[in-house]
Amino acid sequence: MLVSATKMLNDAVKGKYAVGQFNINNLEWTKAILNTAQENNSPVILGVSEGAGKYMTGYKTVAAMVSAMIEELNITVPVALHLDHGTYDGCYKCIEAGFSSVMFDGSHFPIDENVEKTSELVKACHEKGISIEAEVGSIGGEEDGVVGAGEIADPNECKKIADLGVDFLAAGIGNIHGKYPDNWQGLDFDALAKTKELIGDLPLVLHGGTGIPADMIKKAISLGVAKINVNTECQLYFQEATRKYIEEGKDLQGKGFDPRKLLAPGYEAIKVIVKEKMELFGSVNKA
């Protein structure tokens, strides 16, 4: 059964660890992440971007697949199904489709409009027991065609959004989606600490978890980050394992062309990186 992400993240703040949000793209992805969470007794958040939702034919399909898979695989750890970087309309669609958590990304709106839309969505979500994440200061890099430069969020704007009753908050601290460039300046921990000071125990979210060094991740967790999003890294692991399988000619041996065989190395590779991240974030045995 799907749960909202509120309790798992509040527990993470108290316990000084973080829960990973791993984005899903298809059945293999979902199965790999759910099985790894169960094997490591870790709570987990399955992220779905609007593009991935469309690719999987719609949010109802995604919610039905995830709910059925939890039942069929006997998954007993807490699992939240979360819309990642949702538009205003996308959030309402996911609320209806049976998601247990949404993110409204109003970071590109003027702050007053972000406040207005966020507060309306907070009410709609909480009426149904769904958790909601908001964003201040756009996250850099590219995600589904949205390109941002990695802004540093204004702590006072963070406080304004936090006060609307959101369950967790994504604040830009120089983090970006995708691979980090060689000249990346690192995370702005001063901005993170100032934001934390103003918002108290509200869980903070770190987007763009791929490629941030382990010591920075640990420091971010110590400063109140309780949710870390990982997407690109799983894709790279999947791609490398699939490439190796084909380059070694295994798809040409026997029934090696069978998609169940062709996609198996990628599935196993995702499990490896998800387990590594759960260990780094400290969420193992926290279910």
C-alpha cells in the first residue's frame, strides 16, 4: 500500500538520515527499486517526472502498476509514489490518479504566484492525506526540457513557502540535474544553514543527487536534508550494463534477444546503485 512521504521524512529528520527518491521510467526500474528497498529494509520514494508519466501512458497506469507491484512482490517497507517537478495541472491529475505524494514546482513563477498556487495545492493534498513538496530557487541543469542554472534560494522566500503548510521543501543550493560540470562550485552550505534556521524541522529536499560527492551529501543531511533525488545515476548504470551485454554479443547467443534477458543486466545494475545510495543516505534498516 502506498503511503504519503510525510512520516518517513519527519522520521529521517529526527534520525539524521535521508530517504532516497529514485525516479522510475518503466517496469524494470520500478521492480528494481522496490526489491532493493525491501532487501535493505529501507523506506523509499518513487519519483515520476511528467515526461516519464506520459511515456508510461499516464499517471493512472503508473499508480496501478506500482500499487499492484507492491502487492505482488510483498513489499512491506513504506513506499511513496511522488510526482517530480509537477505543474499545477499535473499535480491535480496525480492527486486523482492515486499518487500518495506530489511536488509542485512553482519556482519559475514570481514568489506571490508560487505562494498562491502552492497554498491551494496544500489544501487539496491534505484533504486526501497526500504529501506535498514545493520548490524555491530553480534547480540547475536539464530535466524534461526544463533548464535552470542552479540558483541559490532566498531563505526568506523559503520561509514564506514553508509557512503554507508544505510537508517538505526543495531549496536550490547550487545543485543541478544531470552530470555536474568540471567547474561546479559545490553546494552552498551557508544558504542551507540559513534556510534551516528559518524553517526549523521541516524536511529539506536535495535535487540532483547524481555526482554530488559523499562528504557533501553527509554534510547536507546533517543540516536537515531528509530527501535526496537520484535519477541520472540509475540511467547511466542501466545504460552501461545494457551496452556491455550487447557489445559482448550476448543478445546473439541462444534466446539472448528476449527482452527479459536483454534488460536483466540493466535491472541488476540499478539495484547496485540504489543499494549504494541507501547506504550513503543512511536509510538502511529504517523502515
